[in-house]
Amino acid sequence: MNKIRILGAVAALSLTLAACGASTDSDSAESGKSGKLRIKFVINGNLGDRSFFDSAYAGLKKTEKDLGYSLKVVELGSDRTKWSSGFEDAASGDDYDVLAAGTVDTVGFISKLAPEYPDKKFWLFDGSVDYTGKSGCSNKCANVYSVTFKQNEAAYLAGFLADKLIAAKALPGSGGNGKVGVIGGVQIPVIEDFVVGFKAGFKAAGGNPSSRVLVQYVGGDNPFGDPAKGKQIASAMYGQGAELVWPVAGSSGLGAFESAVAAKRYTFGVDSDQFKTLTDASQRQTVVTSILKNAGNALYLAAEANKAGTLAYGEPAAVGLAENGVGYVDNANFDKLVPAALRTELEAQAAKVKSGAVKVPSAF
């Protein structure tokens, strides 16, 4: 049975990102003169989260080398009051053919801007506009491609694996008390989808999510950019007996890896292969696996289809395990920490989800 691995493209993306860091990019004026298709990636946050935005950036960056696009990045930072004007400024420029943005926080901006610039294309990942035109988007977003991820499917596998690891006392130093933790950025449907899927997988493996899955949200003004708060929450969870903590909170989650080292406990990564992207060697060793939301891969495939003229604008798309839009990392650290029999069980669960034999609940 085939393992759910990072696609070759995604593995290359992580290496590209590690090699080039989070630098931003090409002279779009020159690329316009050269006739290249120009992508402007507008980030409602910053690069450097070693997770979701970095994964998306790496996928777009790879389009320059492979597909002949040019890329410009605009980082709006964590101050939400500046996002609206930032998007308007970015959209008003004549230095792009495609404006790409991600997360549900940007849906309103894209819905407003797409009708104002009908000669431009807009890509929205990890969120979807209303193509009926009832909630904004007066042109029914005919120039918008939006793709969402079935993160609940990958989260199901995370919960299944977490329970099996703890029950088997497979992790070195495990106390076998059966507790794990999930840190969410903020309680919104896309984050809840991770939590719901995780609990379902944990229960399917034999655990009791009502008492043994600890869930807490970073919240506040910067829920996805507060590593100190992430560390505080993780430390509290480890203190309550959690043997593994999974942060689903952007760069806030980076604090959980620090806490895991101090507590001599374990983590799962999220969105990209955090065993590769974390720079601290001791933190990397805590990462059993990473639950992937392949933003970079989804954007790369969109760029391929766009160049070929086959990208479906004006309708939503969703990708899950079956489309390799989500998955988990199977690497040397995974093989070291997860017994072979459990790896086989996990593959079998993944196959059932992909085939539809297992229906994973969703927060949507």
C-alpha cells in the first residue's frame, strides 16, 4: 500500500524555502516587459512562520523556475487594521496578472476587489468566495479561483496516530497517561475542522477525546503570530500530562516546539514539514510527523493549469487525501519514533479515508 508522503514537488518546495529563506523577490516591472505572467502574493501576515505562509511562498517561488512566472510578495504584517488598505493598494497596481492570497480572513477583500479589477485574476487558498454573488462579489467572482483543503481528513490521521502512540507507550520517555494537546490559533471553522478531525481519529483509535484531548486557543490580537503565548499554552498542557502537543496556530505554534524540548515531550508539525523547516536541532527531534496542508503544492498546480488555460475560475475547488492536497510526513524521524506495525495501521486508515470507507466529520 502506498504511503501518504509529501509529493515530490512539495519536498522540493521545502528545500527551496530552507535554502533561500524568506526573501522577497523579483522585479515585476522587468518581468512585465519580458512577457512573463506576474503573480503578486499578498500576505495577511508575514513570511517566516515555517508553516502555512512559507509553504505557499515556496510553491509560488517554484513557479518562477519551472513555469516562467515572476513573483512579487507583499507582507501586510499582523496589524489587521492595515489589511484592507494593503489589499486595495496591492490590487490597484499594474504590476501583476494574478493576485494570490490565503486564509478565510482574506475572503472579504478578494470578494470586493475581484469585480473592481475584472481584467485581473485572483487566487484564494484556504478559503472560498461566494460564487452566487449573494454575499459580495457582484460579478459572481468569475475571475477568482478558490481552493480549500480537507484538513479534517489529515487531522483524523493525526488523532489516530497520537492515540496509538500513547497507548503503546511507543515514544521514548512516555508515561502512557493517554493525554495529548491541540493548540488552535483562534476558534474559527477552519481551525475547528482540525480539532474535529483530530478528535474523531483519536476516538477511532480507542481514545476518549472528551477527557484526554486538551484543546486551547491562542486568541488575542495576534492569534497566529504569538510564539510566546503558544509556548505558554504548550507548557501548561505538558504540565497537565500531555505527552504530545499539536499546534495549529501558524507562527504561534513555534513556541510549542520550544516547550517540548524543555518538557522532554513530543509534537506534531502542521502545514509543512516542520522537521525540515525548524532551525533548532533539538526542536526538530520532537516532531514525530507533520500534518500537511499542501498550500504550496495547490498553488503550483494552479499555476500549471493557469498557464495551460485550464484553471477553473468562477467555481470552488477542494482537495483532500485523495488529491494529495493534505497528508502526513513519513521521514526518518517518523520511522524512528513510530513502530512499523503502527505505520501499517496508519496507512490502512489513510486508504479508508481516501476511498470513502471512513467518513471524517467536519466543522463546516
